[in-house]
Amino acid sequence: MTRNDRKPMANIPPFGLRMQPDLKAKVEKAAKANNRSLNAEIVSRLEQSFLSEIERKDLEKIREFYTADERYVVEEYLAGKTDNPSSGVKRAEKLETDLAREINRIISKRTRIMGEVVARELEKQGMLTAPNKNNIPPRQPTWEEMNRLYEAPPEIMPLILECLARKDITGALDALDGWEAGNKD
């Protein structure tokens, strides 16, 4: 059953659960750390127990990658210690399971959408200007180019979003080409 096939929680009859107080305290602490309800934490942990060993390892690699990348962006880029928003954090191995591909697809799509939101908000406030001579409108990407950028690896996405925020399609594609050339197997 996929997430889209699920019933809304309000339509599911409650299920009583007894657990030892010390275990409940641990689950409550984890729920708070993960910003979830006690019920959501229990459900998430149960779902994870049904993952295959390969999916569990891939999930952990994804978690480690995004945690390291987030730490770099916050502690280095946003703190003003570097001008490079792309951390260069590398994954140790390719993630091959359907779960890993789906998670990365979701994250890439969400990143692209949020980049568009940020660009639109900056544009509405007059804070976004593309380098442009003679008032020529910026070049519009082709369908193939947008798909390439949409499918770009998360490691290069901050640089691509930076270029797209400036409406620099060519710069975004050049950044992706350069990253791909430097990361060939």
C-alpha cells in the first residue's frame, strides 16, 4: 500500500497499546526530536521495521548525506564562512533501491519547487534581477533542459537554483555539465 492509498487518520479506529513506561519515555523523546506525535513516531518505526536490509542501509546513507549537506549549508554558507552553497558532500556508494530513487526524486522535485517559490517571491519584491543588456528577456529553457535540471543530483542543486534565481539558464546547464564531467564513473 502506498502513502496515497492510505485512509486519513481520522477514519482509522484507534488502537490501544500498552508499553512499559521507560520504553514510552524513549518513544516520546524520539517523537519530540523528530517533531512528530507519539502515534506518528510509533507508526514510522513500525514501517521502518518492514524495510529490507538494503533499503534500510540506503535510507541511512540518504539520512547521513542530507544531514551533512544541511550542516554545511547552515554552518558554513549561511554563517558567511563561504560563498559556495554546494557542500560537495559525496555519497559513498550509489543508492540502487526503488526506495532510495523515490526519496531522491521527491527531494529533487521539492527543491526545484521551493527554488521557484523563492525566485517568485524575490521577483515580486523587486529583489531579483537578471543580468540583462538592452532589456532582452532571459532565454527560456527547452523542455529537455528543464528535465535535465529537474533531475540534477542534490549535490549540485544549490548552484543550479542560484543560477535559476538569476534567470541564468545557460549558467545552470554549464554548472550541471561541469559537475557531471567531474563525477563520471
